[in-house]
Amino acid sequence: MTLPAVMMISGSGTTLRNLLGEIAKGTLPVEICHVISSNSEATGLEYARQAGIATSIIRRRQFADAEKHSKAVFDLVRRLDARLVIMGGYLEHLLIPEDFENRVVNIHPSLIPAFCGKGYYGLRVHRAVLEYGVKVTGCTVHFVDNQYDHGPIIAQRVVAVRDDDTPESLAARVFAVECQLYPEVLRWIAAGRVRVVGRRVLVSGESHSPE
């Protein structure tokens, strides 16, 4: 069964490109039926157009408050009958309505709760990792709630930090792991294998906990 989803982006769309590649290969049972961008100049919109996917531009500044912005986004999601919202480099804060609790997912380029929250995105994350001097970093797939990078963690993968890393080299290695982990988690969700108990996310059929 294919899971209908809406993708939300703000910039380059590299995560969208990766997921579309997995879908094209038949390895990801998700249909991205629409792409919403907070930025009309987002280069990622071109990936959607090339794939024949309709797009919408919905900016937070168009609305008087966060609630009206959220309503506009999720009214569209409901009209499309999408069952999941996938964030990929979406930079605006979005309020999650009750009927989409644990139905909005995001990937963050660090091991939450480290190096996350408002203002931590892109190279800013990797620069902070290097400045702090930690020995490992990675990426986190989590459900989205009403706080930045705060919702229940579904899965994490670790990436070693090298002595000669730059923010750019570290970002490239973390993104390579993201490209593996995000489709894997979406396959779990599409198969109905993910459930949330409090803040713990349990994945059925796993012989060991997701790393």
C-alpha cells in the first residue's frame, strides 16, 4: 500500500530529490502528491516540477499569526487526503493540529537533543558541532510537535567527527547517512510498524532498536 504524503521544503530540496529517487526505484512505498515551500525561490521546487508534482508557496508572513498559517497548510493537506507530512529542510515554525499529531516527520542533521532548536540548521549545525569538539554527531528522524526539534525520536544514526573535518565535509557525510535513514523510517511508517508511547517510539518487527 502506498502512503500519500505532502513534502515541505524551504531551500535546495536535496532531501526531496533523495526521496523521489527512492520512489522511482520502487523502494519507498510513498506517493509525494504535493510539495509546499515557504520560499518561492527554493531550488527544490524544480525537482517537484520535473517529477510532475504540483507545488504551493505558503509563507508564514502571509498570515496574521501562527494559527492561521498552520490552518492554511493543513487545510491543503487535508484536501489532498495526504496521510503524512514530510519535512525536508523546511525552516519555518509550524503548529501541528491534533489530527496530525505523530503524522509530521522531520530529519535533523545532529543527534537530538544536541545541536538543535531554533537557529540550528544547515551548516550552522555542523559548525557548532566542530566548535564544541564532540567526537560523534549524526542525524535524527523525529515526529514534529510545536517546539523546534522536540518531538519523539524515531531513529538516529551516528557519524564520527574527524580531526580534519570542515563544516562542509562533515555536512556531506551526515547527509549521506540521512539519505539512508529517512527512506528507511518512512518505510516503517508506511508499513504501520511505528507507534508512540509517551515520548518513546517503538518499531515492530525490529530485532534490535534502530540506531
